[in-house]
Amino acid sequence: MVRGVGERLATLRYEKGWTQQKVADAVSVDPSTIARIEHGDQNPSVGLLVKLADLYGCTLEYLLNGK
């Protein structure tokens, strides 16, 4: 699960042209947290997933399942 979520988050970030720092600032976490999630080394909390979905304008279902 983590790998797919991280890959989708990284793709969304790249598409927006944003840095990990910009995303981290927008959701109030350390940039290393964003890096670990994108690389599949850390599970994002549900609360963080909600913030990220809102930031990227997508659904939780898309982040979790790619649909």
C-alpha cells in the first residue's frame, strides 16, 4: 500500500511543479516526512492523507487505490 500511495503523491507533486518543502509547509510536516512517504518508507496518517488530498485536489480513494 505505501509504495503506491507514495508514487501517486510524488507524481502529483511533480505535475504541480512543487518541491517537497512546499508540500511539507502546506500540510505542516517536516520535508523529510514527505520524502519518506514518497519513497515508501513511512505510512502517512489518515489526517495527513486528508490534507494531501485536499492540497492536490483529489480524493482519498485515488491516493489509496489509484481510482
